[in-house]
Amino acid sequence: MPLSQSQLRALVGEALRSDADLDAFCSDHFPDVYRRFSDGMQRVRKVTLLLDHADPARLTELLPKPISEGQASPPAIPSASGCIKVLFLAANPPSTMRLGLGRELREIEERIRAVKHRDTVTFVSRWAVRPDDLQQALLEEQPHVLHFGGHGTQDDRIVLEESGGGVAFVDKDALADLIGILTDNLQLVVLNACYSEPLADALTQHVACAVGMHQPIGDLAATEFAASFYRALGFGRTVDEAFRLGCSALRLHRIPEHQIPRLKFKAGVDAASLRLVPPV
């Protein structure tokens, strides 16, 4: 028996808990509905448009399955002390378009220094990262958050450096395999690189949450999103709230790329309640 509209509305609310999830779902699966959305539109109106214009059977099939009863989410705080380490990896081979990665890290660190819980967030950076450096850095640092700043490709790869300064590619499966082995403390991966959404999806087999980019993203947008995202985490906000505040910052600064970042999470994880820094 088909579900009623009220039942479908409840199902959408359970499966797509954040506005970012709703926007990304409609953009990916129901683009005709997504094109009807406008800036500032209330969530309830967006859900109504989805229910009015989407095929109910297809909508039910495509919605992420809700968390099973009794299935545990990962711990809200990833370390006993409540402190987190962010490993910032940067790669920009000389032959590729220059990126403002130094500015990105500087903006993040400046905003973290201004937050309530600044002493609970530590940044460690590695530059001109080569494929082998990925293993070395993860083994040494065992971070709670892995941040990559650099280039991504349309065929689901990130761009690293070779020993001689050339270009080295790491594909989606290789990166997911590495993260699956070295999860340790890792809860969140941020891929601040063009076309990285499929990689973020793949990484949520192993980590609670991942952020990737749906399309190419400019330097200014990547920097502002990341700085605002980590600032919100430092204030004890949930991952979902931090993500939405990062996107909101782009709109506040009139940077027209606020729909490019995408938040992905592992089955059974509620990003709306996951905090990396404890609130006070």
C-alpha cells in the first residue's frame, strides 16, 4: 500500500535531517524539484515541493535508510580529554594552478584562536605531500580530523606531489583503503578540493563524516568555508551545524558557491548530534 503524504513527510524528516542533506538529495536525484528552491526558502516549503513533484515510489526507494533501533552512533567526543587534533595536508605541485593553501591554513588558525575552546583544537600541517607521506602522517599523528587542501580531478582522484616535484594521483579506492586501515581516532575528513564529493562518499565507509566538493570551488570560497567550519567546531557546535555555518558564511560574504560543499556521513551516524569538541 502506498505511503500517505504525511507518512512520506515523516520519512523525509527522518532520513534527511539537515537542510544541507535535503538540498544535496534533491540536487542529485530530483533536479527539477531542486531548481524550484530559492535562497531563504523554508525547509517545510522545500519538503512540500519534493512531495508534490517527486514520484512517491522512487522517493521512498532513494531516501537513505533511517538508523535501526538499537544501532549505536559513534561517541560524541572522539577523545577522552575532549581535545582534537586536525592534520592539515597540502599539495600543490609546481605544474598545477597555484592555490592559496597558506592563506587557508592561516585563516583557519586565526579563527580557532578566537574560539571558546581554542585550547582543545590542535592543528598539525604537512606541505608538498607525496603519496607515501599520507601513511607517514596518519601513523605519526593519529588525528581526529584529516583535512586535505589541494586539487581534485573529475575522475575521483586527489593530486599530490612526486619526489621530484611532479604530479602524483591518488584515486578514490586507494584513499578509502588507506583510511580504512588507519582510522584510529579519525572521525571526520574534509576534502577541500574540486570534484571531491565521490571521495567523501567513499570515505564514509570508514569514518563518521566527510566533506567533499560537488563541483570546482575557488580559493576564496574554499578558504572561507573551511575557516568558518572549524571555528564552529571549536565553539562546540555539531558537525552538521558547523557545515551549515560554513555554507552560510559564503552567502554572508556574497560568494556564489555555497551549494558546492557537501556533507556525507556513515550509515547510522547522526551528524546533527555529533560533536568533536564538548560544549560548555
